[in-house]
Amino acid sequence: MYRVGVAGLIHETNTFSLTPTPLERFIEVDGFYPEMRSGEEIFRFKQGRYNIAVSGFLATADRLGFEIVPLVWCGAEPSKPISQEGFEYLIGLILDALKQSLPVDGLFLDLHGAMVYGDFQDGETEILRRVRQIVGDRPVVVSLDLHGNIAPESFELATAMVGYRTYPHVDGFENGERCAVLLHKILEGTPIYGAFRQLPFLMPSTTQPTTKEPASLLYDYLKQIEKSFDLLSATIMEGFPPSDMPDTGPSVFTYASEQRVAEQALEQLYEFILSKEHLFTCELLGWDEAVQRAIQLAKQKQGPVILVDVQDNPGGGSPSDTIWLLESLVRHRAENAAVGLIYDPEVAALAHQAGEGAWIEVDLGGKSLEGHYPFHGQFRVVKLWDGDFYGTGPMVKGRLLNFGKMAQLRVDGVSVVVSSVRMQALDRSFFRVVGVEPEKMSILAVKSANHYRADFGPIASEIINVEAPSAIVEDPCKIPYTRLREGVRLKGLGPVFRKAQGKEF
């Protein structure tokens, strides 16, 4: 039986975001992420099939003969960099628990891959540096979200890194299983050699869903490569563009029992991705044009037309409170439309004070970004919710969720789902809990980038990606990078980034 330590520290950092990342967000429930779990509390992830890697790892550990040494696990929704003090506290909890639990035969880390802390420091690299100082040459296997921006040093420090293969991320559990099986092989004596390479271009977020081309082509080919070379593991990282770091962008890595095989497989995978580079570009409509198009399409289509508020996606670090689409839908007299989720605890509280059926005059949203403004209007309070509810779609099925005080407010023909927790619209239950039935709507405006596809995609008659200002800039050519490495193309076959001159067009 092998003693295996288990820990996690997850954060996807948008270095352009103004949304704070206080320490308590890692300690309490924060949107998708459960509360911090220490010691035996980590085994609660075995009580259900959580769409989180640690859950899959623990579920697989028993049959592999692992004696699990539970350390500390925590995560928080995307936002601005973690403070130096906050990072030191969180990593300190993990390291102290690890030191007290020695010896271990191996270690599993549930990380993200795009964490930034302090003065623009790479979180995953620092975690691995410090862990290595404690465990020495013991194997360390890391689970990563496929949006990781992976530094070469991180790759060298880990024994193996294993990335998600789906976006929307519906394989968190399965990735934990993959990590457990790979760690077991390593502990049993299977030799492991890795090869790593960064791609020379960035992938805009709207090109990254693995449910459609171009990204689906890459992940189909990944499976072919893994099988034909009999690899131990292979990963494509799509990268997280709204992060001003040297290693921002896609990367690929392979593992095999021979170095030569890992390198050959990597080269084939790398060249295939380059052959598809031209497909990774942006197609967005301005918010007013998008709303007018949606209104016209809704008259012809069966099923909701989905407007995707890509740049106000809280899952990428945005505030989830811009009102561009709401204002446009009302101004153009949209009917049977819904917008969600708008993060505004103040308005949610006022709605609860007024009660269902009441009318309230409030300033909704528009309170987080400099230069933005709220939507001032009279709203009818249609339905209220305050408490737990269960997720129903692939991302959070069976998960107990709580977004604090929630409300459905209606202005003219538009319903607005207001939340007291910042969370992207990735599940229909987020709307249903306040009485909005997504499949019955003509138009749905969702604050998400791609995770909505898992549950809303099947009911959509049309999907329109919208360009409306917020903390995310979807087109990397428009992102004001200063720390990105030299020579990276800012999208498929796009302009090249030069530090001395800024962006080269």
C-alpha cells in the first residue's frame, strides 16, 4: 500500500480584473468551489461524484491500494491576483500539513495552471518549488484545468501534469481518475519521461470549446496520438488569455516510458495544432447589433436564441454586473427574454425586503467597472429565493449550491436573474430557482464564455457571441499585455507581440 498525500489550491487569475480575491473566498463556498477542506474533511469528496479532480482521484484510490493522506484543499472563483499574504497563508497550510504527514510515497496536487499571486508571480511554479523541498524526488502528479498557462519550470518540477480534455469542463472527475492511474503506474516502477513545448500563438476563448471546431479537432487528434504512441499521458493546454504573464498561452506535453517516444509524439501533436492555427480567430457582434439580430431570429426559430456576454464572464474574472445587453434588450422591446446572472447583492436584498409581486425602483448592476453605470428602472419582483438548491446540468449535477439572496426581476418583456454570489450562468437550475424556464424563453443572455454550452447548448436555436465591455477582452490583439513573452502571435496567424514596441501590426 502506498501513502499518497492529497492537496489542492485552485485559482484562475485574470490579471486585468478589478474583482478582489480576499482570503475568505478560499475558506468559504465560492460559486463553483466548495468550502476549504482540511484533513479528514477532504474525504467528503468521496460522498458524491463531484466534477472536481480530487473527487475522481479519491474515488479511484481505494482500488489502487493507496492509503490517502488528506492535507488541505481549497479553491476560489476567477478574479484578480491573490495577495502575497493570502498566498503565503494558503500554501503554508498545505506545507505544514504535508510536513506533519511524512513520509509519503507520492503526492497528488489539484491545481489550475493559471494562478498569479503577489507581484505577478506564477502560483503553480511556486507551489511545486516548495513541495519539492519537502518531498524530494517522490513522484508528484498534478491535475490541471485545460486553461493553464504553463511555465517550463512547472513542467520540470512536476513528475507528471495531466490536463482536462473538455471545455465546458465536464471531465474534472475523470481527470482525477487519470491522475490516480498514472501515479500508480509510476509508484509501481513504470519509467516516465516527458516532453513539453509552448505554442507560438494565443487561442481566443470563443475558439476553445471542445464541443465544436476548431478545438474539437485538436482533442480528437490528441486521443489518436496517445493511442498510436502508447503514451502514458498527453495534454493540450489551451491557455488563459486574460493573464499578463510570460507563459500565457497554449502548450502541449506528453509522457512515455521512453524519452524518444515522448518527443516524437509531442512533435506530431505540435505540428498538427500549428496546421489548424488559422482557425483560432475571433467572431463577435457588438451588443446592440447582437440584440437586434436575436430579436429577428427569435421570430423565426424554435428554441431560445442565446446571447453570450463573453467579456462579462465571472468564470474569467469579470464582475458579472454589466448592463449593456439588458439595456439594449429593453430599448429594442425584446419579448420573452431573460438575462443572468447579474451580480448585485444590494438589489437582491431590496427585492427580498419588498417581497414577491412588489415593484421596486433601483439601480441594477453597473457598479464594478470604472466608467460604467447602473440600469435605473422600475422592476416587478416576480420570484425570490434564498438558500440551497441542486444543480441539474453536466457541470454541477447533484451539487448543492447556494448563491445567497436571488431574485427574478422583470422590466417590460425582460426577466433578470439577480444573484448575491458572483457565478457564471453554466446551469439551467440557476434560472429555474427563481422561476425562469430557459427552454421556454425566446432570448437568453448569459454571462459566460463557454461553460454554458454544457447545459444551454442543447436547447439553443442559435448562439451569438457578444462584444460588450467588461474586465475580459476576448480578442487578444486588444489586450494591453506588457509581460507576455516575445514573438507570440496574438491569435491564429495574428500580429506578433514585441515588448519594446508593444503589439506589432
